[in-house]
Amino acid sequence: MLRWPHSPTFCFEGLDLGVPLVLGIPPRERRNMTSPNTPGRAADEQSRIYAMLQDATTIESVEKVLHAISEASATLDSSNLWFLRRNAIDLIREFSSLDTDRLAEFALAQIVPLCSPANDAGGGDFDLREMDSFRARQYLYDWLYGFPAELMIPIRKGVMSELEKRLRTNPHQEILWIISRIGYRESSLVDLLWNIADRESQHSDAAVSTLISLGPKKSDRERILEIVTRKLEQDQIDDVVTLAIQELVGPEYIELAEWLLEIALANSENEPDRDLSLAISVATRAVDRCDANTPANDRIWNLIREEHKIVTRSGEYGYRCASSQVVTDYFDFVLECNDAPQDTTRNYILLSRLRDLLKPIHLENWRSSRTDTLVRVLESLARLNTENTGNFHTIKQSLKKESLDILATFGHRWSDNLIHDVILGETNAFASSESAATLACFQINAVPDTILQAVKSAENIDQTGDQHVFRQKGIVDLVRSSNSRSAFEAILQFGFSHNGYALLSTVAAIVDLAFCRIREGDEDVIETLLHVSKTAEKECQRDAAISAFCSLAKNGFVPARFVSSLWSFASDGDLQSFSRGDALEAIGAIDVPETEQWRGGVVEIAKADEPRLSWQAWDCILKRGWLSRDVEQLLHLRLGIEVQGEKLRIKDATETEGWQGYLIGMLFASNQMGYEKCVVDCLNQGQPETVYQLTAGLKAVGKNCLPSIGEALASRLTKYNTDRTSESGLFKLLSNVAPTALIGLAASTEWQDWLPETKYAYSESVRSCTLQNNGLEASSVGIFFELMTDPAYQVRRSAYRACSEIAGNFLFQTCSLWSRIDDIELRKRAAEAAAWLPLQFDDSTIRELGFSEDPEPAVRKAWKGVLLERRQRAWLDSYLRLVLDHCGGDNDQIASHFRYGMAVARLGDDDSIQKLIDKAKDKQLSANGRHWLHKILKETRKQWKETTSKWPEPWADQRDSIEIVDGEIGLGDSIPVPARITLWRQQSKSLLGLYEWGGVAEELPGSISRSNAAFDDYQMTLLLPGRSPTAIIFNSSNFESSGKTRLKFFSNDPYPSETK
């Protein structure tokens, strides 16, 4: 029989049995405890203890507080007792003078007694005491390792020496649990544990479990596995067997995992499901460490596949087995589930588990599982109407998405009825939009008439809130993926608009369909667009047709006989300014003789008082080369440029606006010597939005920029990148114009104080710069070496990756060197960095570095999962390569690689996100191929955000500009609350581009969430000293253990710059 283990190091998936299972906590439900005392008395006790905490300044005073807490145990419930104890003990870190011997005594006297259920000071229910003792052991670990190494090591030595002494004189299970949780291994302790284990006493198994938790050396591992073998020979499965196989078995001794399963399956009729679940979890963990071609993968899967109700409780079990049979069996599970009346929840679980199957052998055998029966089942699931009119997500909605995605992997041909049912027949607009997102990945030659009518309909399809926006966008995306003439004509008659304006996605759909029809041989596309621009019933339809015509003109698809229409649009004062601006942009981009006659007219538009249109006219003049002396002087006046000495300078660069910065950059691109000082003035004194607008002009010159430009840009980065501000978006620009200046920033001592976001962006820019420019390797490796020891994991990770690509041998040598030195932090960093070693170093070579046997638990923790991470990264690289190579193919090619896109979404990271973004910009892609990339990109971003949120150190999104300020957040009519606020701004780098901004408010008192927000529509006010109050919008919040709230927000209002 499988007993529930009691060693605090053993754990497996919480999804297996519906509860988190950790050794040291039996799987019993905690009974609710209610205090017999009145709330008033408990509050009085808490107030008295908090008052004592305020006055505590020494270890002795903290001990008095802890004594008072123990005396109040009859009044306060268990959770309050623990909370007060923890606050009291945490105070010690704040004391300026710390005696390590005294701290060890304190830990032994005040924390260690809480770690034993028999001695728990809380009293009462045994289950609660056992739970609290586990929590205390975890707290002891966190408290101990929270000290700097120079304090932690002597404190730990004092605690461990006393525990070892007690263990020698009076072996006790609770002492073994505490030693196991502390996790530090030393030879004398190992000898003692083996002495206890060899006595065959009641504590033998606990001693062996403790040895396992301490990262045993190879000789000890072999002794432990010999014990496991003897137990299995007697059909005995206990804590030692399960823990040893889970933690120690891999390519070697994998037969022990199979043996465990065989015994557990033989006993399954007489034992609870949870015993078999535990055995399956343990065995699959072991086989997951094996190579994909290990026969044990097939053998273990064949043992567990019949227990599919248990196997499908976790997405891990099937994933861990690299067997070609796994996918086929999962689809069989789906068919079995649908033999009876449909179970929505069960179907969703099964289909979502298929998404977890990510190993190459799973994906290679995917399409071979297709059967007509399976397709019919998936179609019926996809057609289910969620009947959900709210904005919340339901299982049915997720089920529809999974069903359609799997049908897409099979290359399913979408019928008109299916398209209608999943888009127009669906009640919920979000579900409808999700379905359209899958269908639009394929070119649909004949869009159903009902969909075309929906595009043309002027009525909102769904009146529930703003859901109709999502449904309509989904319909437009679907029509956009078509190549038919009927789709082109329907989209020109679109009915949906926002405040009378066409959606940008609608205009993009018109352009894509126009391109497609021209490539198909239609000769009247341009004439059709011009006809609609003049005769369409709605102004938004006319504007959209003009925008599409101008886009085609910029790309050379408009015959010469129609080019004159550009000037007609640009000069028509009755048109919207953005339509006229589109025409001016097209005039600036084309090179035909007819444009010369419009020169004077464009100059007149530039002189006008309509700012936005004037800027675009000046841009057109510069691109066409129409800058005569008189016109140039007029432009200088507009830009605040004057002659100082013999040089053109900016009169006051602090007042220069973004559009002016853009035009100054374009002037520089055409005349470096003439406008050198103007650019330098902007870089030295300009506002961030002005500097970022210089990007287009400076990138056009590239590495041919004058040295002064690189120097000024580097100087600005040194000045504005601090511990409270960042302009990290300029690193890439510096890389383009002066690569050596980018590398040279590391020579400054200030860079060590940069924000984590800044250092991450710098590392990524140096990496990109080094890969694109020869001769920078030696200097850049030195930078990465420095960043590999940065406190922020995000920064270290970037440095590991860069070093792997640029100097893989150096990274291995560094890991090897650091693995053998005394510094604990460097050994941890080496274990982390091993995940990024190039594939030329196989797993066995990396294992020889010895991280799994390190005596320090922190090093072993950093090592855990490293080999799996390397393996998954190799899969991701191959899957992403397949997606990028075939996204431009036909429907069959996309379908045959669709599952690889799903896998990229599950495994992708910041690097793959950037590669998807870059590929999606390829103008040669079809609309449906680009849409497929955007679908993968959206899902990858969501997964990456969830992944990084679970890191010990949070991932900071890279933004162009960041500043940390102290301010207040106004919530409705209540008194504003103080907060530490980090503002970010994604800058625009084009003349008319929009920027985004938002921020994070930290240390807000109390709890703030959507459910208890005391303001309408989550509207709040940002109040910063010296700046105008700004409306912000609630995004999300986290209530932290400190009793404070961390709140994210964004805004549609202008960025709150400092008042001039």
C-alpha cells in the first residue's frame, strides 16, 4: 500500500488529486477553527502585541513579544498567531547589529520548536499543529536563507550543529524533517544519517528520505537505490521508494520506475486512486529525464494508458512520455468520452491536455490520428453555442477554441454551415471572434453569403456592451483572409464603424484584398477604389477607399493614368485631414514625372495652419527633394532653427516638439554637415518624444553618421539612465549609428545603477549589435560576464543567452569554473547559466559539473529543471523555424504546421515573440499567413506574461522610457492615497505614430480591486508634484502579504510631463 509520505521535500502536481500535496502535510482538509472569545478581546490582544512590536529594538525585546503571543494563544486563532509570530521574527533583520551566535540561539529557541507538531505552541487540533509545523519549517528555511551569505553560513552552522547533536543523542522524526527542509549537506551529517538508516529502526526510512533531500553524491545515490530495489523485490511501496524514484531515477535505473508502476497497478483494485496517481506521477517524472528514443517511454506509457481517467487529470503525464502512441490514445479518450451524452468539462480537459503534448514525437504523429469519426465529434463540439451573454470566459468557449484549433491541424475544410454556426450562430461575440481567428489562418476562397452580408450590415450584430466590436473584427479578419472578388466588393461596402470612422483593421483588409485581386489579374481594382471614394453612401467608406488607394500607390500598384487622383485627394479641403495626409504620404513615396506639377500646392499646404496636415506636407517636400532656399528658410522658422556663428542650431531644443524632431532628423539625413548641430542640440536637451522622433532620419544614415551624433546619443543615455529613469529605447538607435559607442557605455561606472529594464535592454542591444557587426565579440563578452551576476534574473538571463550565441565555449568555461568555487551565489549563477549552454555540450557533460550534488540547497534549486529547459528551448527553435518557413505557404502547408504554431505559443519567450513580430512585417506574406503569425504571437505573449509572473523576480516589460516618481492615486471622491509610481511610455518613432503609456503604483494601503473599487468604470486620477492631474484607467491589482496593493493602470490621456 502507498502511504502518504511525511518528508518535506516530496511533491507532485496539485492537479492530480485536486489538492496541493507536499510531504509533511497529510491530505486531510483543515478543520475550520473559530475562537470562543469575542472579537473585541482578540482585537485588544492584537493591539497590545502590535504596540510591543513598535518598541522592539533588540532580540531580547522580540523574545518578549513572542512570549506575549504564546500567552494570547487561547484568544487568537491559528492564522493570527502565525502572522504575529512571523512579523515579530522578521523584525530582527532590521536591527543594525546582529550577532550570528545569538541569532542561532534565537532560531533554536523560538523557530525550531514550532517545526514539530508535538511541541507546537499553538495547542489544539493535531491536524492544525501538523500544518503549522510544516509552515514553520518553510519559514525557518526562508528566514535562514534570507540573510546575506556572510551571516547565513554561521547562523546555519550553529543551528545544524545543535540539530545534529540532538539527532545523535535522541533520533527523532521531527528533527529529520527540519534538517531535510534546511537542506544543507555536510559529510558528518551524511555519515550520521546512514548510521541511523542502517540500524533498521523506526527512523530508518525518514533518515533515507532526508539523505535524498540533501542532494546525495553518486555513491550515496547508488546505496539509496539498492534499498529501493530490495523494497520493490518485496512488493513494498513506501515513502523512500516513491521519493527516491522521483528525485534520483533517470536514464539510469529507469527500470525501477517501471517496477513501481507494475506493483501499483497490480494493487490498484484494492487501493485508492490516489496511490496509483502518486505512482504514475513518480514514474513519469523519472522517464521524462530520459532521451526521447529510450524504449522505456513506450513501456511506461503502455502501462498507464488504460488508466486514462487518472492519466488525464494532469497534463504532465502524457507529455512526459515520449511515445508515438500518446497522441493517438488521447484522441481515443475523446471518442470514448463522446460515446455517452456530451460532457463539456471532460471534453475540454481532454482537448486541453492535447495542447500539452509538445515533444517532437507527439507532433510528428499528430495528423496520423485523424479519423472521420473524430472529425465529426470535433465539429459538433465546435458548433456548441455557449449561450453566454456576459463578458466572462466559460468552459464552452474554451472547448470551441480547442476543437477548431485541432480541426485546423488536420487540414479540415471549413464548410459554409460550420463557418456560419461558429461565427454568426454563436451568442457570445468573444467566442465568435476567437473562432474567426482560427478560420482566418486559412485562405477561404468562397466566403459564405451570410458572412458577406454581416460585413455590409450597418447594424451592430450584438448589442451587449461592446461585444459587437469583437465579433465584427473577427468577421473582417475572416473576409480579409479570402482571395475572392465577392469578399473584396463586400469589404468595400462595410457597415461597421466607430464614431463614424472606419476601423484600421477594415482599411487593412481592403488593402490586402485589393493586392490579392491585382495579383489574380483583376484590372479594375484601382478604378473600383476610385469609384467608391466618390460615390459610396457613407463618408467612412469613402475615406477607407482613399486610404487603400494611397497604400497601393506607395507600393507601386497604381498605373500612371490614375496617379493624378493623389493630388485631387491631397488638395480637397472637404476631405478629412487624415485622408489628405495619406495622399501626401503617397506623393512623397512615388517617383513619377506628374508629381512635379504639384510642388507649389504641397508647399502651400505646408504653410497652412492645420498642424497635422502641415507636418505631412513638409515630410512630402523633404522626400521629394523640393526644398528650395526660400522653402528651407520657411521650414527653419517652423522648426525653431537659426544661424549661430556659421552653424545651424536649435533656438531652444527643450521646446522642440515631436513632429519637429522628426523633420530635423529627415533634414539631417539629406545634409549631415548642415544639420549636425541641430541634431546634437536635440539629443542633448530635447524631450524624450522629440529624441525618439529623430529615429527615422538617423537610421536612414546608419553607421555613416558623424561621430558627434553617436557621442551625443551616448552622452544622453549616460545622463538619463539612472536608478529612477530610463531611456532604454535609444540603445537600438545607438547600435545602428555607432556600434562601438554602444559597447563603450559599459566603461561608465554609472551603468551598474541602472534599472533592471535598462540593463536588460542594454544587454539585448549589445547582443544584437555584436551578432551584426564583426570585431565586437571580445568587448561584448566582458559586458555579458558582468551582467551574469546581476541581482535581476531578467538581466542575467539575457546575458546567458547572448553569451551562448556569441561565445559558447566561454560560457561553458565560466560554468565549470564557478561550479568549483566557494562563493554560493556564483555557483547558483553557474547552475542557472547551464540552461543556456549550446547543444554541442550534451546532457551528460553538463551533469558532470555536479550541480545536482552541490551541498547548498540554493544551488540545487537553481539546477532543478535546467536540462528540461535546454531540451524545450531546442524544440522551440525547431518549431519556430518550421512556422516561419511555412507561414507564406498555401492552406495545406499552414495546416500541416499548425500544431507547431500551437507549440510555439506554449513554449515561446521574448526572443520568439520578437522573431514573430519581425516576420509578420514581411510584405510578401498573404493576409491569412500574417494572421496566423499574429494568432501565435497573441497566444505566446499571454503565455509569456503568465510564465514570467511566476518567477521569483518579476519580469519587467521593456519600454522606451521609464521614470519612478512619488505621487498619489485618487480613487473617486475619496482622499488620494500615496504611492511609489513607475511610469512607462512606448514612444512613437514615426511622424504620426501613436504612443502608449501606463504605469504601476506600489505600496498602496489596503486592498484595491475591481470588485471593491470605489470609482466608476475603474477611473482614477494620477497626481504627481509639478504635473497636471491625469485620468488613468484601472488594469489589474495584486494584494500583497505586506497588506499593501500593487496596481497596474494605463491611460488614453496625454502623458503627464513635467509642467514647464
